Amino acid sequence: MITGSSGMVGRGVLIECLESKDVEKVLVINRSPIGLSHPKLEEILLKDFLQIESIKGKLAGYDACFYCMGISVIGLSEDEYSKITFKTTQAFADVLHSLNPSLVFCYVSGKNTDSTEKGSLMWARVKGKTENMILNKGFKDAYAFRPGVIIPEKGVKSKTKLYNFFYIIMTPFFPLFKLLSSTTTSSRLGQAMIKAMLQPFDKKILESRDINELAMR
């Protein structure tokens, strides 16, 4: 199952799952419809992810969760950001773990996330707290993906107009960016998650270099 498939990261992950011969079925859970139809695809709309219990009966039987939902910290207080980033993810993880502790949980975090939960950057502390909760939840396996720059591929676009403008301007330089260890692509991110689902990877917190390595396995 995938959350956040209406965003750039989640959409890229979804495309890789739909194209993969190793994925039989995909359930996407979003606040708004993604407008995509595919024989493998099922969609559930859930306005408030803290109400995940209301769809619990539809979440059993899946091998992995690719949690790609996130929000910008700009303009939010720590309480507001924590509610969306930590509490929502925790509620989701609690339900999935109760249904299937043998599931593989892949959480999209961010570069420079603070695993100590004590740093000066609020968003990094909250992300770190969320990572730690997922990694210690008791799932069969769990990973925190910390991509740096993500190059969109296969028609994937950001929901943020400013980011899309930047991507258009920088398109001629994408081949060069792909050579940088701090850069990955929307396709590689999805491929890496699928590989993590199929076979354990030694690292549980993955930077862009690790994501690219795992995608190429």
C-alpha cells in the first residue's frame, strides 16, 4: 500500500509499483483522488488519517507499506507539524502492526533528519522522532528513506508550482545531477522500496547514495 501518491514522491513510487512484475496489487490511500486507473490499482479516500481505524478492514493482507505522505514545515508550529508528521504516521503504523507485524514499512523522511530528536531544527527533530517510532515498532523490517535532491521521471510532477518551474529550468542538467551521490530520482526511489520489500538491506536509514545502490540490486 502507498500513501501520498498524489504528491511527486508517492506518484513516482506508485508508477514503479504498477510497472513491477514483483508487485501484484497496489492500494493507495489519499485525501483526494489521483485520477489514475490500472488493473493492479485500488484507491481509498480518507480525509483524516487519524481516523485510519475506520478503514482497518481493508488493510489486511499486504506485504509492505510505502509511506510517502508529508507536508512542508513552512508556516506551521511544532504542535501542528507534529500532528501531521508524527501522530498521523503513528496512528497508521499502529493499525498496520496490529493487522500484520510481518509487513515491511518504508517511510519517506528527509535529508538531515535528526535521529537524536534533540537538535535545533524543529522539523528535523519531529522527523527523527517519527523515524525512530517506525524503526522500533516491531515490523518484520522497516526503513527510513532520506533522499536529498529527487529528479522527477516518467512525467511525475511536484504539487508545488515553484518546484515545477525549477525542474523545468534545470532539465538540461539532469544527466549531470544524476551522477551526484546526493541525488536520486523518483524512479530509483520506487525501485529501492520494492527491493527492500523483497529482500532485507543492511542499512535501515538510507541516504540518496544508499537508495541508488539498493535500486540497482
